[in-house]
Amino acid sequence: MTTYFRPSIDALSPYVPGEQPASKVPVIKLNTNENPYPPSPKALKVLQEIPGELLRRYPHPMAREFRQAASQVLGVPADWILVGNGSDDLLTMIIRACTEPGRSVAYPMPTYVLYRTLAQIQAADVVEVPYPEDYTLPVEALVAAGGAVTFIASPNSPSGTEIPVELLDKLASQVTGVVVIDEAYVDFAETSALDLVKRYENVIVLRTLSKGYSLAGLRLGFGVANPTLLSGLIKVKDSYNVDAVACAVGAAAILDREYKDENAEKVKKSRSEMVTALNEFGFEIWPSQANFLLVRVPASVRAEWLYQQLKERGILVRYFQQSRLADKLRITIGTPEQNAALLDNLSSLLQKS
Ligand code: PMP
């Protein structure tokens, strides 16, 4: 059969993002780790007042306004920041700039599935190192993997577990390739590895406005690293990868740190209440520093069945078709009302089973 594509694309199973609700019926969407609270009112005001002139012109190629705002908030120079169309865009730039067939990408598993997909698109070699059941970072095995790029999500998805900065430090000091510390969920955690970028030339820390800042629909993320490391990534980025609206709205959002922190506190409070409640139902829960929980379902039910039953009742949670995750669900923390609705439904489903 004729194929129009490279062999690596023919062989690729595409990345499948979490499902969208089927219709406009109200659904409690706890499957893709969005923030349950609205974006900053200051960011929404900027959005509502976008002048036509901003849209007529091309945006700044380095998203200057957002970059300056992020620089101010994080206390790092602006030329240490590279902005992207979501942090997924930074992942793409890193893979494109650093890998090719014969140069490998390494990461511990299970983790964010897109690392694998992007590596396969680039036809890079992939080395997957299993996490132990308690999700301690397997530093030695990752060093031995010798990746041109090593991806670590901290807090990790789907486990929610945070990787201690000492272990990331140890990894960065021993790996010769680029170490990507993906801090998509850092706003719900207690620590960050951001300082490592100052000590290690090969480390880049990724952040996003999709989670802590409630702006998943806007598509804005960024990487922080020294200008030497960023220079190679800039060569492969799309010319205007961040649109003018995202740049302006994102700048207002990141400057409103107080609002982001208030929402993160609410999510963390709900997270600990959900841990207590789900424990009482017999779920086993991994210690989470993110806005979601990885839970092993009680032995009386199958995870896929529970996922389906919840879906039929208008509640979406995440079920992964991976053998290691087959008895687990990943549940995003919602508003107190959404969490209560989930618990009510679980209570009746578990009684019936
Ligand atoms: N990294 C991890 C670990 C994630 O879970 C996600 C969200 N799916 C991303 C990065 C991408 O986030 P975004 O592109 O929305 O910034």
C-alpha cells in the first residue's frame, strides 16, 4: 500500500488527549487536571479590552510582554525565559533541537505520555525506566540510560508525587544531556527545582499557565534556562509561536500571583479532604502535590467499570489503557460541589457493587 509518511509516523500511535464531554450537557470534568476556578479577573479584563490594533499586527516573536512579566515574578532575567504555545510547545522544541535517530530520550514511567509521542515523531530512540511502586526517582537507571534528553515531571502525572530537589540535583550533576524538569503542577506543590537552572547549564524548568492560572484554553507555557541552552531551542521554534492575545492576557495573569495562590490553597484544601474521604471508601491513594489524585480502586470493583459508570452519570475521570494503571483512576480535584457530587456517586456505586 502506498504511504505518504515517514516510517516512524506510519508506526506511530497518536497522543490522545483526555476526552471532551460529548455534548453541551453539563458534565463534571475531572479528567484533564484543569483548575476548577476561573482565571484572574485582571486577566479577563485585559482579554475583554484587546484593541483591534493588537490583532492587526504580528505578535512579538519572543512574547516580550509576557516574558518581562514572568521575569519580574520569578526573579530571573528575561533572556532566561522562552515562551511557548503551552508547555507542550517547549517539549516539541526540545525534542526537535536535541534528538534524532540514534540520540535517545529517557524518562521514568508512568509519566506524561506526550514525551513518548514526541520522541517517536522525531524517530529518536526511547529509553523508558520503570518507576518503583512508591515513585522514588530511579536516578541511577536514568543516568545509565544516557539520554540526549531526560524528562522528569515533578509533580509527576499520573502519580501526583513530587520529586525531591536533591534527587533532581543528583540527576542533573550526572547526566550529560539536557534534563527537562516539567513543573506543570508546581503551583499546587511545596517546592520547586527552579534554582537548579542557575547551577546546571543542561537543566531547563518548564512551567504552564494551564493549571495554576486556570488558562488551559489560552495555551501559554514557558521554559527557564540559561541563554546558551535556550539559543538552540529558539532556532527550531515557530516564528510567531505565541499569539498576541495569549501574550497580553498571560502577562496580566502571571502578575496576579495573589489570585493564583488563593485558588491553589482552595485546591490543596479540597485535595486533603478528598484523600480522607476516598480513603474511607477503601481507595489507595498516592501522596499528591498536584491538583489530582492517583487512586487504586477498591478490590470489589474494576477501575474501567467505575470510570464508565461515572461517565454515564456525567462525571469524567481519567482511565489509562496501560497495564500498570489498569486498577487505577486519576481524578482531578474540582470545586467543593463537584467533589461532593463525585463522592455521592462513588458511595452509591460502591454499595451496589
Ligand atoms: N506536562 C505535564 C506533566 C502535563 O500533565 C501537561 C498537561 N497535559 C503538560 C505538560 C502540558 O501543559 P500545557 O501544554 O497545557 O502547558
